[in-house]
Amino acid sequence: MKIRTLRYFIKEGFVNSYRNKLMSLASVLIVVASLIVFGVFVLISLNAQHNIRIWKEQPQLQAFCYQELDDIQVRRVEEIIKADERVLSYEKVTREQALEKMRERLGKDAAILDGYGADIFPVSFIIRLKDVSYSGEVVKDLEKVTGIEKVTYSQDTVELITRMSQWFSLGCSVMIVIFLVASVFIIANTIKLTVFARRKEISIMKYIGATDWFIRWPFVVEGVIISITGAILAFIISACGYKAVVDKFSQDAFFAQTSLLSMLSIESIWSKLAVYYAAIAVVVGAAGSFVSMRRYLKV
Amino acid sequence: MVELRNVSKTYPNGTVALRDINLKLDKGEFVFLVGPSGSGKSTLVKLLLKEEEATEGEVYVNGYDVTSMTRQEIPYLRRSLGVVFQDFRLLPNKTVYENVAFAMIITEALPKEIRRQVPMALALVGLSRKANMYPHQLSGGEQQRVALARALVNNPALLIADEPTGNLDPETSWEIMKLLSEINHRGTTVIVATHEKSIVDAMKKRVVAINKGVIVRDQEKGLYRDEDKNTPVFY
């Protein structure tokens, strides 16, 4: 294809979509809607993966002693943990530290702890393992140690997040497929109207010897224009929306202090999001054009 | 140039439009295709453009074997000939110049060539001064001349005109016919399907008469009707 012919196709594509303003706008909006659903899905799953990765990199266990254990019994437990070769390091959390942590976590509501002493909290040990693969057996062994009431296991959380994100992905995938198919058909319908409006022109083009593809390309371009416009709008909306959520999140006292979850910054993911949107837009736009041509442009 | 061998055309609804047609046109000829409505002359034109397929027989146009041609080849057949219709078929939202240039754009011609050829074609049909007007600003005769310029701009060896004067008054019809004749003098083979009796009679060209799907007469310097031979012709 020659450059000037390409330029002609692109110009005609713009003319087509402009002549058909209202339908073009409707198609752009449906593309925006489906891409935003897709974007939410991508953003949440990227963040879920990010958090799972953090959790997995920190194979941490916390072993809680029985609350009524005295210092000698606690020291005995500590010796056992110290002796374990699979343990990289450990940290003792005293009753006072536990009380302090709880006060921090409660923030304004810390007053409810007034009148209680540190003795209501058990002593615990935060244990880092040499390798994450030991965690299963270490938990089992520690639970058998007299004096240890329970061992919390960050693997549980990892599994929970993994399972949740799988269900979430499934649900989103179904929605995305529905939305994308709807987009394809709405774009196809928009192009059908253009084809209808230009059927006289198309028949003249055929009489003077235009090839099928020469007639088709402007309609393909029209579809791509619609979907790219939709993608740009969807990108702006979802990027701004995400930034607002991240800002809100970082200001939130609970998440900020506990560092239970962390969110990816918009700077680190916008390019990924843009590439996804662009790719989907081109595919959806071209698919819409081809559907319309198979059905309505039997040249 | 154009040859039909034992061509028959039956439409799917059973109408027999053409029956065993044999016709040969040489390069540089001017031929009138005459006959009443429904005689089959439009079908014959459609076969030449491969708008319809012959049910039987072979059609050759401009060196193309039209009968065995694939769909992808049709555009190239149509580029090799110019076509003019009764209803002009101009693009309403394009100027005269753009309408003519469009026939070259679809062939992916060089812009330089388009800038050279289009004014030449417009000059030939006498519309140079109206190049920037839109079809609705022109009279019927002028619109048909634009269509002629468009048909000629790619320098086709064959020009097919299907009832080119059907929507025009007699005087304008004459202008168009003179133009067609002039184009023929420049070496283009011209086929005109018409039922303008007075024009056919006056021009004294080859006449092929079709009736009920059969060629009833093929005559050099013919008249519209055989029995008109003895009536005086004014010109």
C-alpha cells in the first residue's frame, strides 16, 4: 500500500466517523465502559500480585506463647527457637511491646485499654525462616512445643489472597468478555450505518474499478478511530481514578501504620495499562470493522 | 476489442435476457446498441462489466477473458474501460475536479499524474471553468460531461455508455453524442446503448439492434429501424 493511499484511507475514516457523530459517540462510550472494567481488573490484580510477592518474600511466622507463661517458661521456648537451624532470626515481642502495638493500632480508641496491664497480652516471637519452603514443617514442630499456644502463618494469608484473586479474575474475565463482545458489535453497527449512508458511493467506486480492500480500509480505520478514542478516554479516567485511590490509601492511618497492604504507584504501572488499552482498542476496533464488513459490505 | 461468443443469459427467475449472442467489435469502432426497453441491451452492458455472469458462452473485453475472471480481477477489468450511465453517478459531496480525480486515486496513480490528467479530461469535455463546483450546481448535461471526463481520465481503450442521454433534453443529448463521437475519433472504441432514434439515424454509425434477447440486425452506417431507410433524415 502506498503512503498517499494510506493517507486517503485515514482521512476517509475520520470523515466517516465525523459524519456519524452520534453513533460514533455511543460506540466510544461503550468502549470506554468496557475498558474501565478491564482496567479495574488489571489494576486490582497487579496490586494483588504485588502484595502476594511481598508476603512471599518475607517468610514470617509469629509464635504466641500461652498468656499465663512465666519468664522461665518463656526462656525455655526461646531456647528451642534459637536452637532450630531453619530459623534465620527471631525477635521477642514482650507483653509491654504487645500492649504498645495494640495502642498504636487502636489510635484514638486506645483509651479502652486504660486500666489493663501488659499482662493480658502473651509473649510472642516473630520468626524469620532461612527459606520459605520450611514454613510448613516449622509451624508443625513449633505447635508441638509446650508453652506455644498458636503459630500464625503468613502462608494462610498468601493462600487467601491467591484464592480471592483467582475468583476475582474469573468474575472480571466474564464481564470483560461480555463488554468486549458488546463493543465489537456496537462498533460494527456504527460502521453499518456509515456503509448504509455511503452505499451509493460504494457502488460508484465499484463501477470505476476500486478493489474490495480499497473500499474496505476506510471503514476499518473508522472502527480503529472509535476504539482508540475510547481507549484514550478510558486511560485518562482510570489513571486519575487510580491515583485518587492511591492517595486516599496512603493517607489512611490504619494501612499506613500496619503496612499490611501496599499499593503500586501510578507511575510504576501507567505504561503497562496504556499498552494493554492500546492493544485491546486496536483489536476491538478492527474486529468491529471486520464483523460489519462480513455482514454489510459484501462488495 | 470486444467479443461475445454464443452468449446466453437467463436470470434466476427464469427470464431469458439474451439468447445465443455473437458480436465482435474492432478497435476504434463506434457502435450503437439499440432496442426497446427489456430487449436485453442493458444485460449485454452488464455482461461486459461483469456485473452479471453469462449463463452460457464466452465474453472477451479489452483482452480480458471476462467469463473465467475471478472476483479479485473485476476491478482491473473495470479500470481498463470507461463507463457512463443514464443517472451520471457522481459523488455529490465532491467537486467536479475531485470526482474526476477520484477515478485516478483508486488506481493509486501518482499525484503528479492526477494533476496533469484531470485538467486535460475536464478541458476535453469543456468544463475547465467549473472544476470547483459541486454536481448539484450543474445542469444535467454538464453532470454527464463530468461523468464522461471521469470515464476518460484513465485513458481507457473502450468507453461504454448506457443510455447516456436518457435524462437529457434533445439539444444537450446532441452535445453529449458529439462529444462521444469526438472521443471515438481520438481512437477510443465506443459502445452506446440508446433508444434515441433521431440521434442514431443522424450519426450513421454501426447499429446493432437487439429485440427479445436476440440480435436482429447488425448494420454499418445503420438506422434505428430498418423500415426507416426510406424516410428522409435531417441533419
